[in-house]
Amino acid sequence: MSCSACSQCDSGCKSGCQAFVPETPLPSAYPAVIFDGDCMFCRRWIRRYWNVKHDGIAFASYQNASTQYPAISDDEFRKALHVIEPDGTVRRGAAACWRVLQLTTIRSWPLWLHEHVPPFRWLGNVGYRWVSRHRGGMNTVSTMLQGNVAAPATTLLTRRVFLRLLGLVYLIAFLSAGWQLEGLVGSEGIRPVAERFTAEAHHLPSLLSLNSSDGMLQLVWITGAIASALLCMGLLPIAMLAVCWITYLSIVNAGDIFFNYQWDALLLEVGFLSIFWAPWHWRLNADTVRRPSGAIRLMLLWLLARFMFFSGYVKLQSGDVTWLELTALEYHYWTQPLPTWTAWYMDGASQWFQKASCLVMFAVELILPLLVFGPRMLRLVAFLGLVALQIAIMATGNYGFFNLLSLVLCVLLLDDAQLLLLWPRASRWKIRHGLKMREGRLRRLVNTAVVTLLLSLTLALSWTQLTRQPVLTNVQESFQPYRIANSYGLFRSMTVTRPEIRLEGSRDGIIWEPYVFMYKPGPLDRAPAFCFPDMPRLDWQMWFDGLYAQRLQQFPSMQQRMILPDLLACLARNDAAVLDLFETTPFREDGGPAYLRWSMDEYTFSTAQQRAESGNWWVRRPALTSGVMDTQSMK
């Protein structure tokens, strides 16, 4: 069919017709795919298949091909797609569609089911006849769902972009952990690794259980950082992903409470799945890489959907009145662990804006995850909404690499055709994308086993979160140390106060000087700063300690959860690695303090008027002060 025959083409052939199918002269030695050249719906879908593969297939409209097949009437050609084999075998309707999928190497199982499973054949034929009778409406619907793009939804380029970005997240995570590890869990740290791997923690998989020296700590994170850098460059992707996962798992399981955050679990779960999505080749961009596994990609999308959906669901499930009444954001900006100066401005927004923002957040977290398995345009809607939410969170709070990792996961919602739009039109032809050969049988079997295991674990976890009725508890516990299937859901209950712990030291018990944390609120006139993408874990954990300290009088057992006693002991010894985690430390050069004390204050953001008058970002009210502690008795 020539371009002049296109009466409904949206592009008008000005920039390449999205529904024009180059036809093969007949007769041909290849299987012939005969379609209705006057049907826009038919042309669009045939063009998608042509873009996937056209070598070894003869595509032709019945208007040009009917003379070659006089036994088939024009009316039959008009009603259904036909595939005619070189030996004369004819398939029509649903069978022809499944044969086209097979010919273009997209998938073969639908044709097998059609030919061997009668119920499947009956359903396919009924569905095809219905679509055939409503082609005009289906063309509109398919354009809305798939977009006005003839390119198929392949993920070869998506995989490359995703894995390189994942390497960047790993690199950030390792570099952030590297400068803190000795102070947090080193031999002179707050919670030494050697004490971690006692009888109760010996089962935790970690390279540091074999050797817990400070040198081994450095070796583990540096090895992970090198592997992540090589992954960013696209070198040895499977091996580097495995090294990244093993080394970061080792750090997390050795890192005690400091590495027990949801983003650490999320990175390990994403990283584990990505090992099986990476190509079995030494170069990520090699010309001979195989097709990305569709099953593993679906598991990654399932992870994204679970993570986002339960982030919203747990807020409603908790029954927290601030979430139910949409007032949570009136507290969030100043009670979150590490606020930023932008949060101060957002906190001053009007009440209707805070409630509207909360409502939008629920819509994004609860509704958009349902679209991640949909067709191209629905996935694009999910992508835009989820990305906007993560950027808004990044703009007002410090969550380390958490939001960046969430954004990287959202890349999976885009296919090659959408990502190609990021490249200049003139250079797009250089970018490898499209549909490659399927992976080998052994690789597919391994992927099937991985998907079966993880789907079983994550469905059980999801059911437990939805109903609060645990299932497969023993199985989940056996895999929990590997962090390959995790529960998610941040800020289940909104904190409505901000208890902050301040530490002070003295040489004489009269003049007291503060230990100032790097990012945690302390000095009233210090603007809340951004630390993205770093993750100051001591500052974060002290936020939890403030909440525990607030409940100490009512629940004395809360002290067992606090790192404060261990931190004070390190300050009493003047341990250099721990002092490096602070912004300013008094008496460092004088052998340390003779006395220590801690206070708990209630912090709130200052009002605009208070800040204009005093220059302070914070207002504090003393709530609790400990007794004076002699450091000699603490060493």
C-alpha cells in the first residue's frame, strides 16, 4: 500500500508515518502476513510487529496480495488477519495473531495453547471477533493506552539505563557508608562489629563475620564502591551486581541498628533481582546481549508497586488521626528526622494547601501503583506521578539515597521508545534497542526459580501487611537475613512533637560546651541543611533516640533501644572515629571531657516573625536534663 492510500494517518507523512507498513512483493518464500490496508487499527499494530522483526516475514495488505490467493475472498481478508505459510497452511483471526507473535520472536506459547488447549482457542476466537467488529473504537483506545508510537514496548535500552543508575546508587551508598563505618561499628565505634557477631547474631550472612577488623571494614566498602563504579561503566554487569549485593549485605548485617532502615532493605532487594536481569556478557552494551527477562522485570515492577502502595496503605491502616484528617503535613516538615531549610518555608503554607498536598500524596501512593503493569500510557502516568512525589520529598527532606533509588525504580516504567526521546533525533539510530534473541533455556529456568521463590515470599508479606495475619512465617524468617523480600511503609504514625537530645561536655563541671551534630537540629540559628545524597546515620538514629527518651519515664525499657549510652561512653573515651561523626567536638585535643550530660528539648520551627526578630530557625523548650556523669567511671 502506498502513502497516498493513507487517509487517516495522524502524522501526514511529514515526519515518518507511524502506520505505514513497507510491503513485501508477492509471491514470497517467507510466511505471508496479510492485513487490511484500509484499517488504521490493523496498520498500526502490524507496523509495531514490523518494527520488531521483518526479516524472513512477508507483510502485505490484502488489497495488493489478494490476487496471489484467489481461494480467499476479499471479504474474508477484510474480516480477519491471515498468515499464509509457504506450504499453503492458512491461519486466520486469533491463530494468525499468535503466529505473528511467534514469527516476530515475541512469544510462542499463545500459539501452542491455541492449537492444544480448546478453551484457550475458544476465548481467543471470541475475543478476536469482538475486536474485529469494533476496530474503529479499538484504534482510539489502543492509541490512548499505547500512544501514537509504532515502536513496540521493548526494554533493552531500559535495562542499560536502569542498571547503570543502580550502579550509581550503590556507589553513593558505599561512599556514604565508608566515611562513617569506623565511627559507627569499628573497633572503637559506637556498636563494634566484633560485638555484633555474638552467639545471637552468628547466623547473619556477612563477610565481616569472618574478620571484623577495621581493615576488613575498609576493604568491604571499597570493594563494593569499585564494583559499583564498574557497573556504572557497564562492565561485567552480573559479576559486579553480585559483588555489590554481597558487600552491601555484609555491611547491613554488621551495621547493627545504623543500617536497619527501609532504604537499605530496598537496595538489597532491588540489587538481588537485578543480578538476574543483567545480561550474561562482559559488557552491558554488547551487540550480542540477549533479550531482558520479562519475568524479572515484572518482579521489579511488583517491588515498585508494593513499596509505593504500602507506603500509603500503612498510614491509613494505623488509624493515625493526622493521616485520616489530612493534617499530617502540618507536623511532617518540622518533625521529620533531618529537615531542610525548604521545609521551613513549606511548613508556613496555608492549611488548605497542606491538606490538598496530603490528599495528592495518598492518590499517588495508593492509585498510581495499580498502573505500573498497564500499557505504555498508563505506565507513563504512573511514572510522572511517582517521580513528582519523590522529587517533592527530596526537595524538603534528607533521606540519603532513598528517593534516588525510588526514581531509578521508576525508570522501569519507561520502554525503549520513550527513553530514546532523551537522545537527539539525529543520534537515536546509534542507540541499541529493540528485541534481541531470547535467553537460553538454563537462564530461563534459573529466572523461573527466582521468580517463584520471591513471588511466594512477597505475596505472603503483602498478605500479612494487608490483613495483619502472618503466613509462611518460618519461611520468611529463614530468608530474612538475606533481605531479598521485605515489608515497606514509612511514617505509619506521624510524630507531632520533636524531642531533640543535646550532648554537652565540661572540664570543670561549671562551663559546658556542646557536641554539635553535622545535620541534626542543634544551634537555633543554624539553617537546616541539605546533605543529599549522603546519609548521616548517627544524626538519623539520634532522632529515634529523642523519641525513645521522651517515653523513658513511662517506659523505662526504652533505654535498651537507645544508642545514647554507647555514644556517651565513646565520648568519655574521646574516641577519634566517633568524634569524626560530629561537626564540632570540644576538648578533642585536651584528652576529652571530665564530665558529660545530656538534655532533651522540645524543638519546633520558628515562625516568620520570630525568625525576622532573632534570626533563629528553631525554637526550643527544655524538657529533661540528665545528671552530671563523671567520664572516669564511664571508661
